Amino acid sequence: MELLVASAIGVLTGGGIYLMLRLRTFPVILGISLLTYAVNVFLFASGRLSIGGPPILRDGVEFYADPLPQALVLTAIVISFGMTAVVVMIALGAYLGADDDSVDDPAEPSTGEVK
Amino acid sequence: MSLFLIVALPFLGALLPGLMNSAGRQACAGLTFTVSLAAFIGLLTNLPAVLAGDVVTARVDWIPSLGMNFTLMLDGLGFFFAFLILGIGLLIIAYARSYLARDDNMGEFFTYLLLFQGAMVGIVLSDNILLLLVFWELTSLSSFLLIGYWKHLPEGRQGARMALTVTGMGGLSMIGGMLILGQIAGSYDLSVILQNRDLIQADPLYVPALLLILLGCFTKSAQFPFHFWLPHAMAAPTPVSAYLHSATMVKAGIFLMARMWPVLSGTPEWFVIVTTAGLLTMVIGAVIALFKHDLKALLAFSTVSHLGLITMLLGTGTTFGAMAAVFHILNHATFKAALFMSAGIVDHEAHTRDIRRLGGLRHLMPITFVIATIAALSMAGIPFLNGFLSKEMMLEEATHTTLFGAWWLVPALATFGSLFSAAYCFRLIGHTFLGPVRDDYPTKPHDPGAGMWLPPAILVVLVVVIGVAPFLVQDFVFLVAKSVIGGVGELEVKYIKIWHGLVPALFMSIAAVVGGLLLMTVFNPALRMWDAAPRPEAKTIFEALIAAVVALAERVIHGLHNGAFSRYGAIMAVTVIGAGYYAWATGSVAAATREMQPITPMAAAGWLMLVAATLGMVFLHRNRLLSLILIGITGLMVSVGFVFFSAPDLAMTQITVEVVTIILLLLALNFLPNRTPLESTVMRRTRDAAIAVAGGLAAMGMAWHFLVREAVTSPISQFHLANSYKGGGGTNVVNVILVDFRGFDTYGEIIVLGIAALLIYALTETLLSGPVRARLLNRTPDQPRAGDMHPTMMVVLTRVMMPVVLMVGFYIFLRGHNEPGGGFIAGLVVSIAVVMQYMASGFGWTSARLRYPYHGIIGAGVLIAGLTGIGSWFVSKPFLTSDFTYVRIPPFQEFELATAALFDLGVFLAVVGAVMLSLESFSRLARRAHVKDPEHPMDIDPSRDDPQPVAVKEGV
């Protein structure tokens, strides 16, 4: 089971990095979203994996999953929505303003003037 | 007066002149003078204690963990410098009032001046070297403002920048030196450091510390080879030059050498470096000064020369040298400030400072002539003036100093420097004031009003008084000298005398003065030789150096930071992977301690879907709608994974966030092109794929690594599990952590979320008020529109669902403390319900029914959460301490009332507001001119007689 989770994190990270390196805003945003999943799952997994032990206290139950990474990841998920929304807005503003959704500045020769 | 007040007064006063510009020049100057005077009198109230040999201290702990405390001390040395800074400051303020022209911004000038004054007083009174560094940097910054005060002059700007670069660089190196010193001594308090001479000098880090500190002192005090900034700083208004270069800024380096004298001096390293630098500076400064035609440039190089003299005296490491240095600091401050002010008067009246265009001024400006002549003769070392006394001491000390094994070297160079020094003084008097009256001055000069000549006149009186009756200041000089020396040695001299008998110093003095006079007779041939001789121009070298550094920085920056986001992404990914690999390769790996759990078919199926969806995205990402569907699958599988691995709260959050994110991306995709063109080369895609695979493997490796090992130390989660019910009153530990244990984090997070939403709103407003608006309004969609924009079925369904969803949200919110749920999830669920109304019934219809603006909801959420936290102050508990109790209202079950629920309500409201404000902002962009927002929820309503909307035909 550990192998599945670790490889899922790897696939999400790899896919996220690849898409993040694309040249248009939309795939970059999707790439960042994939990286967000990867990071969230990674943080969650730092509490180790446990099945059938949600951290809801019950009488007579001794085994619980680690609640702290869960609490941290919960807010991270919500914040990542805010972050995605801001990035999407910036991308949209740039596209509507310049009619171009490239993430790279057009190449221009360096002027060398710093005055 | 408290030392704190003496330091604080100039800073507090600095606020006023800038604000008082409209009150008039007199008011500005008067106020500045009053502030300085108050600080000066405050200083004088401490005089009896200082004279009694006490050290006045004041202490407030600032950052004790760093050893940085606001400790001030006033001993003889500190008092001496503070006296010079504030005393000469008063004269300068009076002088500047008359000097500055009508169109100079006087408030600004005095604000800078007071800032500078405060910083200088701070340096000389600091007892903590870190505090001293803070003030040290402040003098660099405020002197930058003063030197560049005439912003319209390119020389002013360049000079200010050069001064800041050089002294700032020195300041940086001094920070290093001071930190080493503090580490060696185990304290950053000067009073402790000064007691540890043997410990510090025996330490192997003594030499690096010494070099770094001296670099700071030499740059500040314009010692060779850092002397070049000082003449360029002369582009400042003359009051600034007079202040900075007689008594304050350049003396800061000297002060520090004197302050550190007991611990740093006396070693061969100190002796060789400091004496050599001082000697060289003295000679070079004097020689260059002679051939400068600008009065202020001449004085600038003479200042460099005299600073060298003082440095050399401190460098010898003898108590006599230290005493002579103190005495010369006093004398130099008096005659040099007077000379600068006289030069300013000449400039002000004749409109030129070029010696070649002056001459004969003694007839036209008799008062200025007398003042300048006495001051210059004192500088030349003529008896019965104070400069003579300290110069004799210097020559006396030189005869006892042997550098590099040659007994004649120091005396010869000292005499040589004095000779040139005398010569430039004679040139200053002769070529400016003597000779025939000319008729080609830019304007006909005459003596200025008393406001300008009185301040230098007061200083010249001091020059004569000290020169004739040295016993008046003798005790004070000895007192200061003793506080410089500390416990290192005893001062052997008992008196400052004018006549010492026929000692070598006397003959050297005579040789210098006579030689100076002789040199003046051959000045013109000497000048021709000087002009013909090739010599390096410091400014050119400096500028070339700066240009080289800028070019280097440019190359590095343009290589890394060329505006291509994809390149930054690649650099960052490779760096992170590289750093991780380095840590992996150099660290040690423990054995696996956890058993792997068996893979169930269901888990494998979920994994397969996630991997397939993600890989599908990578390969099919050019079709944007398809990739959006695929990322939905990925998100769903992540949520399912959370459920599977015992994290129900996370799963609920993830799935609701997934819904709003997809809606958000759909809204964005409405505007963006729906396909991504193929642009990058195969080469580039291969490179990106390689980085991606490396990154993926690294992440997988790291996750795998710790998943099969137990935590190194026991996690604090045990505390949370144990105290969740007992202390927080809830059985859902995740929720209790969010609203109770780590409530402050959550509070910060809802604020961040609110800020993000407001940012989106602001960006939308900007877009809609700019040129983009017209384009948006006239946009023709690139996709066919749906025929029925608001289908009846959907409208009806969402209306029916609305109360149900709200009920569910309410339920999730309430049970959050004990079962999976809580404010975050309830907020997202309710948001989805509202978004569904927008989608089904249209923007116009829904907005018309909106009671409260979303900004207000965010604000209310943050306020409620904050006030809940503040509430605990009223029962004397820290911010956000929670409390709970159980109540029972008869027909219902017993239920819990917790302040945490109130906090969670704040979270709930903030989440609803933030999510809705973001989505609403996106929707506003989509409203178009030619499609009217329907007022009715449904496009087709049998009970209405509407004409058919245009949109219906457009699409199909």
C-alpha cells in the first residue's frame, strides 16, 4: 500500500512538473494544481498510512490515525483553492489584456543599460 | 537628562521640520535649533558625572536572545564626541539658515540633518556594538540623503551614491567584524568587550575581526585607499560638508578606532596596518590638496590628510599617541568647520570657489578674511593657535615611531606631509584673500550678515583660546584620553605646553613651515609638473569597477531571470532535485522499521485511475476541456484516497474544493482558447520530460523512504489525541486542532483566504474599468452557445435542492466538533449551493436576490473569529483560549456549547464569502453587451409573453 501512495505522489509530481514547464497559462495552472495534490498527499502521508482509524475519538478504540497532518492539510486544501483562483485571475487578466496566453516574455535583446 | 532622551530628541525632532515647511524658513530653522539645543543641554547636565569619572548608563532590553540590547553609556570619550556633534551641529544649523537659498526645501534639509545628528549621537553613546552598528548604518543612509540634497545636480547624486557605496560596504564588513568580536568576548556589550583585551588578542579570529572592523573604520574615515569618496561628497551644500567632514561622519571611523583602542591596539598587526594607512593618507591627502583649485576640494583633501594624521596617532598604540589624537580631533573640528564655513561664505558671496578666479578678498571681505586666515594658520601649525599644539605632539610621536625597521621613515614622512599641509594653508590664504583686488569676480563679494560669519567666528575664538591657553582644555583632554586608554596604560604627560624646549619636533615644525613657504614660491612650476604627471583618477576607477560589477550582475541575472517563466520553473525544479539528491547522497539512511500493508484490489483500482488520469492529462493537455475532466478524476481519486486512509474530513474538503475549482476553471476556460498550440521543440519536451521524471522519482523516493519508517521522535499528535476531548470538548480531533489547538493558524488562514478573494475582486475591477472592458463586451464566443441557457429542469431542481443543501451544511457545521465536518466543509457546501443558483437561474436573477455583499461576509467571518479570540482576554486567558459546556433544552438531546463553535462560525462565513466573491468576480467578466441578463430565472416560461431571446437562435 505504501508503494502505491509513494508512486502516486511521484506520478502527480512528475506530471505537475511537466505541465508547469509548458508555455501557455492553462497547462501551467493545471500543472500547479497537480503539484498541489502531490504536496497535500505528501504532507498527509507524513502521518503514515493507517486504514480504519479515523481520528474521531470513540470509547474503547485505542488506534487512531495521526490527526495533525490532516488538520494542516485541510487548511492547505482550502488555501490552495484561493491560490489557484488568484493565479487563474492573473492569467485571465494577462490574456484579456494582451490577447496572448504565453507564460514567457517575448525574447528581446538585453539593452545593458542600468542607469 | 536621560541618555535615551538625548539620542531620541534629534530623531523625534526630525519629524517636525519636514512638516513645518509651510510655517516658513525661520520656524523650520528655529525648531531644529531648539531641538538640538535641548539635546545639547541634556548632554551638559551629565557633565558633572562625567567629570567625576563616572560612566553614565541607561539600559533597556531589546532582543536579549540575540544579545542585542538598547544600552547606552556616556564616558569621557562619548561625551567628547557628543559634545562636538551637538555643539558644532548648533552652529551649522544657524549657518545653514542663512546659507540655503530661497528655493531650497529647508524642511527637508533640516529633517535629514537631525536624522544624521541622532544617528551620530547614537553611535558615540552606544554601549552595545550591535546597536552601534544600527546607528552606523543610519549615518550612512542619512549622509546619503544629505550629500545628495541638491538632487538636480548630477555631481550631488553621484557623490552621494559613491559615499553610500563605499561606507555601506565598509559597514557590511564591520558587521562581520563586530559579530566575531562579540563571539570571542561572549557579549555584545562594549563595557564587557573592553575588559577582555587579552582574551580577544589571543584569539585566532582576532586578525580577521581586526581587518573587518578596520575596513569599516577606514571607509568611513576616508583612509587610503578609500579616501576618494570624500572629495566627491563635496557636491553637498557647504553646511553639510562642514558638518560631515569636520566633526561627525568622517570622525565616526576615528571614534570607533578610539573606542576599540583598548582591545584592538598594541598588537603588531594593528600598529602596521593603522599607522601605515594613516601615514600614507596624511601624505597623499596633503599633496593632492595643494594642487586643488576648488576651495572645498582643497579642504576635502586636507580633511583626508588630517584624518590620516589622527589615524596614525591611534595606530602607534602609545598612550601619548592616543592623547594627541584626542587633542587633534578637538582642534581639527574647530578649525576645519570654521574653514568650511568660510569657504561657503566665499562661494555664497563671490559665486565661485575656484581659487584661480579669486584673490584680493581681504579688502572686500575683511571679516571672512580674518576668520579664514586664523583657522588656516592654525591648520598650518603656526604657534599660539591650537593646530600647532597637536601637530607638535604628532611630530613628537613620529620621532618615537619606527616602522618597517627604519627609524627615519615615519619622522621624514610626517615632516613631508606637514610641509605640504603648511603649503596648502598658505595657498588658501594667499590665493584667495591676498593679492590685488580683481574686477572679474562672477559677482562682487562683500561680507555676509552676522548669521553666516558668527558661527565660524565662535569656532575661531576657540582656536585662539586653546592655542594661547591650552591649560583651559588640558584636564578635559586628559579625561577623554584616559577613557580612550581604559585600563591599558597610564598617561605620562602632565601638561599641554606651548614650549617644549629645543626638541626634534620643533625643528621638524620649523622645517615644515619654512618648507611650505618655499614651496609656495615655486608653486606655478610645481603645478605644471603636477598637471603633466600621469596619475590614476579615483572616480574613473570606481566607476569602471561599478560598471564591471553591474555587467557581471546583469549577465548572471539575464541568464537566470530573462522573463521566461518556463525557465524559472526548470531552474527551480532542477535546484530542488539537486539539493535533495545531495542531502540523500551525503546523509545516512536508517533501516526500514514499518511493515508494508498489503495492496487491496480496490486500492489498486483507485491508483490505476489516478495514474491514468494524470498521465492522460500530460499527453492530452492540448485539449483543455478534456484535461479539465481528467484533473477532476485525479481530484476525485485523491478524495477517495483520503477516505480510504482514515481522513474523512480531508476527503470532504477535497471533494467540495474540487467542485468549486472545476467551476472556476470552466469559467476561465470560457475566455481562454480551448486548445493549447504545439510550440516547443522535441528537444525541449524531452528535456522537460527528463526533469519531470527526475522530480517524480525524487518525490516518490522521499515519500517511500519515510512511509516505511517510524518517526524519529514521537509526534506531538499524541498530545492532541489525549487532550482533544478533555481540553477541547470535541471528539473530532482534526476539527479540535483547527479551531482550538492551532486556532491562531486557522485564523491567519481565513485572513489569507479573504485577502486572496479581495485580490481577485480588485483585479476584476481593474480589468472591467480598463481597455479590456470594451473587448469583453464585444466578444463573440468561439464556441456555439447552449440554446437554453437556463433550462427549466435545472432551475427547478436547484431551487428544490437549495434548502436541503443549506440544511446539510448546517448539519455538517454543527456536528463538526465531534464528527467529520466543521466550518471549512460547511462553508464549501453552502457555497456550492449558492453557485448552483447562479448557474441555473442566471447572474442577474441571483444577484438581485443577494442580501449581503460577499466582502461583508468575509469581513464578518474574520471579525467573529477575531472577537471570539479576544473574548478570552476578558477572563484573563491568552488569545483564542476556548471554553465549552453542555446544555440541554428539554425536547432535544444534550448538546455542547463551545466558544470554538463561534470561532468555527467565523471560519464558515469567511470561506463562504471568499469562495463566492472569487466565483462571482469571474462571472462578472462573462456578462456581455448584446446579451441582456435575463431578469427571470428561466428563458422559456409559458406563463410569460416574452419575445424569444436572441441567444436561442444564435447557437444551434
